[in-house]
Amino acid sequence: MIEGLKKIGFDADDTLWVNEVFFRETEQLFYELMADFSDKETIAAELYRTEINNMALYGYGVKAFILSVIETAHKVAGGRLPASVVGEIVELGKKQLLQPVELLEEVEETLNALVGRYELILVTKGDLLDQERKLASSGLEHLFHHVEIMSDKTEREYGKLLRHIDVLPEEFMMIGNSLRSDILPPLALGSYAVHVPYHMTWEHERVEEPVVNSRFYTADSLWDIIGLLP
């Protein structure tokens, strides 16, 4: 049982609503689009390298992803990429940005059970416009006391957040599907963290080493968090 909490942070993508699936669908369509230039494995490896190299410039989100997809296509095609393919990639990006928001199971029930008992904070990263659109479409916006859209989820950014919402680290708990982004930084600050795994995780967000910390918990579903609280 976790005592003394005042505020609870929730990740958004793949914690509250579906996200990674759409990236993988766009990726698959991109591989098919580039089939005349190279095989899927070669393109996938080049795309991942390009995304990682561009992260400091572009950050996260669909727009950053599509820019890296276009750059990858140019590289794989050896500078012979038809303009029509660039146009098709741009359309893939627009289609992904317009995907309807699909809430995961028990999200509404969990948030409604906690609101009023704790201040709920949405803590997400990525493109500002896209994340604002998804939140507005989700029907959940009214449940959050504060919304924080970060360029990246680092220990420094979480520290700034805790100061901004005026809470001590030990009075804050973060919940999310990514060990790298949602769990390790808050734990390093002395906060609680609950990992709710999602069946699909981007390679960059994976952490191979087990997390060992007395403030770390895992839950099979979002609703299981209720059992951790008084």
C-alpha cells in the first residue's frame, strides 16, 4: 500500500490510448512502398538509425517520425527517390495524425475512481499539436488538474514538473508503459512509479536491465493501480 501520495501522473500514449500500433502500421506501408529499392530488414535498420540520429533535432511524435521516414527513403533509394513516393509518405503521415483516439481498457473507470482523491497530472511527450488534439478527442481532459507535454521525459524535466506542480518527490507517483520514459526518471528523483506494460513497445523505449527500487511497482492493468492505494 502506497501512503502519502498527493498527485499522480499518467503517461498518455499506450497507457491511456492506443499509439504504437499506428506507427507500426505506417512503417509496414512504408516498407511496401519501398519494396523495389530494398528489403524490409535493411530499411527497418536504416530507419531506426535515422530516427535515433534525428532525435535531438526533431524530438518525438508523428511529424518527427515522418521526416525520418523521408530521409530513410532518400538514403535507401540512393538519391533516386521519385517525388511521387515522397508525396505518398506525407499522406501516410497525415493519415496517422488523423487516427481516432482509442482508449485502452479501464482507463475511464480508473481515472474516475481516483479523481477527487488525488490531483491527476497528464505527463506526455511528443508533438504539442498532436498531443493536444488527442487529449481533446479523448474525453478525459476534464479529469486532469494539469497537463504537461514534454519534449523528452528526462529526470531534469520531471524535476521541473514537480517544482511546477508544487509537490515533493515522495508525494508523487508516475504511471506508464515505458520503463525508460515513465519509470526510471521519477524513481531517480525519489518518486513512486508503476509500470503498466503494453503489448507493443518501440525499441528505443526498452530497458534490458531489471528495475530494482522499493518505490517501483508493476501492474497488469491500469485498474490494478487502485489496489496499491489506500
